[in-house]
Amino acid sequence: MSASPIDRVAKATPPKLARKIRGLSDRTIAWIFVAPSIFLLLAVNIFPLIWTINLSFTNFKANRPGREIKYIGLRNYERILGDSDIWLTMQATAHFLFWTIALQVLIGFTLAWLINRKFKGNDLWTTIIVLPMMLSPAVVGNFWTFLYQPQIGLFNYVVSFFSGVDPSSFSMLGEVSLAPWAIVIVDTWMWTPFVMLICLAGLRSIPDYIYEAAAIDRASKWRQFWTITLPMVLPFLMLAVLFRGIENFKMFDLVVQLTGGGPGSTTELTSINLKREAFEKWRTGYASAYAIILFVTVFGLASIYVKALNKVKER
Amino acid sequence: MKTTRLLAATALTVATGFSATAVSAEELTLCWAAWDPANALVELSKDFEAKTGNTMKFEFVPWPNFADRMLNELNSGGKLCDLLIGDSQWIGGGAENGHYVKLNDFFEKEGISMDDFLPATVYAYSTWPKGTPNYYALPAMGDANGWFYRKDWFEKPEIQAAYKEATGQDLREPQTQEELLQIAQFFQGREIDGKKRYGAAIFTERGSEGITMGALGSLFTFGFKFENTPGKYDMEGAVNGPDSVKGLEFYKTLYKTATPPGYTDAYMEQSLDAFKSGQVALGMNWFAFFPGLYSDPDIGGDKIGFFPNPPQKVAGSMLGGQGISVVSYSDKKDAALEYIKWFAQPEIQAQWWKLGGYSCRKSVLLDPSFKDSQPFAADFLVAMGDVKDFWQEPAYAELLLAMQKRLHDYVVADKGTAQEALDKLVEDWTETFQDEGKL
């Protein structure tokens, strides 16, 4: 009878090492296995976080290596929280977050509901709808810049065709009132398919027999939707909102490509503002404090949201 | 005999080896922005390669990313560039943070005199602290912001008549900022050769330095100053005084009434595109692009004219251009210095101008034939006589981004008044200089 793999490993282990290992407790062996992961976590996540917190109390500038680093207490935090321009970027971010999520959930769920019905060409339509999500944000930003071009852009032409206004009379990316909506439209175009896919997974997870039972009880389609479909898809929908919320809170590439934060600072989201402070102005201490404030905000909001999500799942 | 031959061969090998070490060929990397003069420099550098045996590699970065990319490279102590043609505003940071090699001893040893170069370019591109004889770069590429226009449109009798009727004046190269505005407004929305045309392509870019470079051209001519007393950082009343406010209001009027639709985020490339595609009658851009524009088959030659930034209250042009520096983190500093020595020679500088670069050497610029050597050469000299630069402080990026924000907010996004924009700018700059310990 051939030896088992465990026997073979045991035999292959040098006697000296085997004696040593035999002397170790299960707890120690478990630590040996877990230690590399913990070390990496500490090195890559925890240490930078602690270092960032430390820097946030200083006047450090990464591009000025010779400059004396001074601890300035909470001054960076006071400056950020008292800066009206930063609150404007927060407002721009909130506008972007709210409308992208609202539109993506609404359109994504509708598309998923339509795609979930059995019809000819179902797979082809799913693939077509999902395409924007597969493109690079830089590419999307670039071609939407052309679509929004007042003189040659297709978007302006379509609006002009239906409304009769002169296409060159408005600039989606250049006007303060339109630019925030221009970035919402592009993000919604790009990421609605993602929400649709998650909703589709939720819709397909609902067993048919529940609808059959409801039909036997003579429940209308509308009632079936409100009492079966929506509650059972809700955890999926909430998950999609969480993912999109986190993603859009740190939105950078697409908006930089489209508007660069302009006109003025109208579409300057917090991530763009933070990048400018940290890597263009090189106010490292100030930017660290800014990052910590954003981290605490996102962490706090996400924790509350995850608790709500768990409650919905438990129902 | 055999032994003698063997010895001779060995001696030859050793000698060759030593001599190869003494003049060992290096591969030098020169970093600059990706634009027309960079191509001219590639061509010019072939002479250096032929004469020294060194080979040249070039790292050219598009303008919108140039500062970001290169300043990150310097701040991280990177060895990518042995030579850097860095923007004039970087000189303070380059010197104080130890990114650039100080060239005084080298200049003295090689007999390179800064008196041989135009004083304005030496001051702007080479010295830190400003105006002191501490050199961190050799003036490499003189440049200023200037204007070009559709000469063929200006010469059309029906357009001249329409302009005379509209303004009571003759259509000509603008002599003042006000006249420039008037001409640009005249062309705005006008149909020429069956197509709708617009006034002027100016700088409005938000992300890097565009709107600041464009607006400062107007601001300087209205009397804008950075400080009341040079070197004192006393900005109140200079940056936000009545003249500066007028200058900024003027730039906003130019933007609002005389630029093509959707022209909200435009810099060098967009200005060139708008002009080359026949959208606009006038264009603002750096002199560096003028050779390319003049040789353009569609809009160049007789169809194009050039003029320096017109004065208003005073004369003033926004300085562009760069000096060439040796990066202190380079392992090939000797070869890099050899390049600078070669580049500084009068005949190489003359060739540099011929190929499309803008020499700063007096032997080229003050040569009697210079003014007629290109249709924009005389304008270049006028512009270089009146140039002013942005802050060249080590904290220049912070100062620049603050101005970008305040100007774009006011000019493009219609936020507040010119006075408020400039007041806020003074606040931003005061905070920066306080952080720097200069106030």
C-alpha cells in the first residue's frame, strides 16, 4: 500500500526540523501561517494610515525635503473645516453622488426587470447594454468631450433637433449650470449596466414558485412587484448602492477627463481637490488631514449603511 | 617576433581601453515638453552626437502633464533626466531643493559668460535668488506670449469696409488691448467665405497654467504687479488694485464676447486648432509655435500675420521659455555639462534659431539680419523687451494653482467680481507666503 501525502511530507521533513515543529503548539503554528498576511496588512494598510494621521498634524511638504517639519496641532483640520471652498467641493460631490446613484438605481433596475423577461435576442441586448462598463474611463471621458462639443457634438445636435435651440448656444461642459449634469449623465451612461447586472442577479434569485403561489392567491402584477420582487431584490439593490457610492465618492479620472473640475470649481469633486492639494501644491500635511476627514466620513457612512443592509437581509 | 607582436597588441588593447574610458560615450537623456521646438532640438543635437560620440535620448511630455510629470521626477530624486529644460518658474524650487546643479564654476571654467545672453532671459531662466549671479540653468529657449491673425481676412476690401463702418477706424494690427478687443468682437459670429467665424482663441485652461498665462498678458498691460516693492511680498493694492481689476475685467470681456462657443478649457493646442481650422481671426500663443504656423500650408505664409501683446497703460508680455539645467541626481553630470558647453556656442545657437528654436544669445538676437530672418523675429524682440514672469518661488505650484482657481471661477464660471477674485487671490498667496516663512 502506498504512503499517503501526509506520510510522505512527514518522511521528507528533516528529523531536526520535525522535532522542532512537533514541539510547537497549534496556536503557534496558526500564527506562523497568519503572520505574513498580518505583516503585509500592517505594512500596506495600517502603517500608511498611522503615518498619514501623524503627518496631518504637521506642516510637511513632500517636495521640500530640507524644510523643518513642525507639529502644528489641529491647524490643518481647522483650516479645512473652515474653508468655504472645501465645503463647495463637498457640495459638488454630494450632488454628483446623489444623482448618479438615484438615476443608476432607477434605470438599472428597470433595465434588469426588462432583460429578465424571456424574449428573443435577450443575450445580445444584455451584452450591448453592458458594453459601456467595459470601456476605460479615460476613453469614455474623451469621446463624451467630443459628443458635448457645442459646434460638432452629437449631443448638442440631438438636443437641438428635438428642442429647436441652436446647438452652439449651450456648452454642456463649459456652463456652470450644465456641467454638473454633464458629468452625471456620463457616469450614469457608463455605470448603469453594473447596477443592472446586480439587480438581474437579484431578480433571477427569486424562485418562480413564489410568483406561482401569489398568482393562485390572485395577487395582481403590481402587488407581486411590491410584495415579492422589490423586497427580495432590495438587499442586492442596497449592495449596488454601496458599491456605486464608494466608487463615486472617490471619482477622479472620468471627471478630470471631462471638465478638469471646471468651469471654475463647479465640478471639482473632493478627490480632485485632494489630489491637487497633495500632488500639485504638495501641501502634504494639509492633504493628509483632508484625507483623514474624508476617510472618517466614508467609513462612518459605510458602517451605518452596512448595518442597515444587514437588517434588510435579516428580514 | 611573436612575443613582440603580442606585447604590442596587449599595449594597444590597454591603451585603447584607457582612452575609451577617458572619453567614454554616454547616453544622455534630455527631458522637455513635447512641442515643435523639441523636434528642432532633436535635429540640432545630432551635431553634438557626431562631435562627442555621446548619444542623446529624449523624454518629451505633453504640456498639460509636463509640470506634474517632471516635478514628481525631481521631487523623488529620479534619474530619468540628465538634462532638463524646465519651466522658468521652477528655478526657485530647482535651486533651493537641490534638484539643479549650480553652474557658476562650470561657466567660469569653460569661459561661458552670461553677458553673452539677453539680460531678461538670464534673469528669468538662470538665476536664483532672482537677479543674483547664481546660475542654475543656461538660457535655452526664449519665449513670450504673442498673437497671430488672419492677414488674408484683414486684407479683404469688404471686411476692411465693414470694419470702418462699424468702428470708424481702419482695420490693422491692434496697437492697444482695447483695439484688440474691438477687432476680435468685430469678427465674432461674422460670416467669411460662407462660414461663421469667431474673434479670438485665447487661453482659458483650468488644469495646469493656461488661464493664468493668458490673463496675465492683459493684466500686465493694465498695470498689474505682483508686489508693490520687489522682494517684499507686499501684494495688497498691487495684485488687487484698480488697474489689476480693470485688466481682469478686460480679459473676461474678451472671453465672453469674442471667443468660439464652448471655449472654456483651452490652452496651446486648442488655440492652434481653432486658428488652423479657420474658426478664429486672432489667436494667442507662445512664439515657439510661430515657425510651425508660418509654414502651415493652409493658414501660413501670406495668410498669417504676427504681433506682440499690445500695450494698454504699459507694455507687457507674459514670459515663456526655459533654461537648460543639469539634474543633480544624474550619474552622467560630466557628459551633461559637455552638452551645455556645446549648446552655448555661438554657431550652435545660430543653428538653433534656424531650425525653429529661439536662441537667447546676443550674437544671434542682436545680429542686424535677425529682424528680417523670420516674419515674427522683430515682434519676438519687442516682446522679449517687455516680458514679465509669474512668481518663481519654490512654492510656485501652490501660487499658480490658487491663481488658476480664482481666475477660472471669475472669468469662466461667472463667480463674483474681479475685485473679489483678486482679493481672494491675495488671501491665498498671503497664506502661502506665511507658510513659507516669508511673511
